[in-house]
Amino acid sequence: MKNLRKIIALFAFIFVAGICITVITVNTSLNKTEVTKETVEIQKDTLYLLKAEKKTV
């Protein structure tokens, strides 16, 4: 009976630790806003260059 309780406690600990790690990982990845701003700026620069290239041709 003691072994069964140890196994259940270990499983519960691993389950709770996995949930905590997943929540922390998702929160840190959602808090990164600088990457999306850089991507938008690059797209705007590329569109500007394409429009300028069409005007010269």
C-alpha cells in the first residue's frame, strides 16, 4: 500500500511540474513582442522597395 501511494505521489508531482513548466514556457513566448515588430518593419521596407523598383522600370 505504501508503494502505491509513492507511485501516485510521484505521478502527481510529475504531472503538476509538467503543467507548471508548460505555463511558464507559453507565457514567456507570448510576452515577446519585439520579434513581431521587427517582422512588420521588414515587410514594410520590402514593399517600399518593390514599389520603388516598379516606378523606375
